[in-house]
Amino acid sequence: MPRAARRARGFTLVEILVVLVIIAIVVAMAVLSIGSSGRDTQLDDETRRIAGLMGLLHERAVLEGRDFGVRIEPTAYEFVVYDSIKDRWLTIDQEGEFRRRQLPKGLSFSLELDSQEVVIKAVDRTFNDGQPPPPPQLAIAASGEGTPFKLTLARAGTTAKASVTGDAFGKISVLYSSAPAARHT
């Protein structure tokens, strides 16, 4: 039988094995990107970011001897600093890490102060009437002391939640999501 005719009959074992290895690699990458734990990684990442930024803000308050705060909205948060000369809270705009941040789509906040749920309202950004924006719900004094709080992030339509808690001495704790991000029907 000529060599060309033998080649036209099918694939060699090596070719089939190469294809199977490629498929296995693609499947493994897909499983790793989805996450096998069922945890909401976006929720956990945002929780980790908030906890880290609040920890940095506590350190900065002590080092600079200034009062800082966090203004919480239903789906956003921003960091503010108290200006004693103007007697008002000013947004920290100049620094990238402390800029105003919008939560990823589908995430929202709930806030507890002294074990009481606080109604979180969106801040009116027009400020046309000359009124300053509202004060922050969470304050961090120059001494390092802060407002005790529990800030919970939740994914809409799921049971997935994660929370950041802080005590009066500036200790920040994080509880990551343990509920799968499966939607309720």
C-alpha cells in the first residue's frame, strides 16, 4: 500500500493524545477560573480591598495626626478627611487608592453601628444649595480610635455575603463569603 493511502486512513495515536492533552488543559483552566469552592470571588476581592484600605486609613490617621472617615452609599464608598479650618469633611480626590469607588454590579452594602442597622442613602452629588455633603458614617480619629461597625456586602439574588468589622481601637476583621453564588429562582 502506498504511503499516502495509509496516511489518509485516520489519525495516529500521537495526534489523538496531543488533542486529548490540549482539551484537558483547556478544561482545567476553565475549572480554575470558575473556582471549585463555589465562593463569590468578586465579593471576596471587594471585601479584601475595603478592609485593606480601612487598615491603611487607620495607620495614616495616627501617622499624620488627622481625622479621616468613610462615607458609605448603597453601592459605593469614598474616603474623606476632616479639614478643621473649613470645619467640614472633604473628599480625598488626589490619591488613587482612596478615590471614590463604585461596587461591582450586583453588590450592595448594609451597615450596622452599635448592632443597629443603619439606613444608607445615596449622596446627592449636585451640592447646588451650598450644603456640604453629609458626614461619614465611619470616623477614624487621629488617635487611631474609630467607629465600631459591621459593613456587609451582599450579592443581589443570592445568599452570598461577606463582611468587614472594625472595633473602637481600629482592629479590622474580615469574614469572607461561604455561600455559593448560585441564583435563587
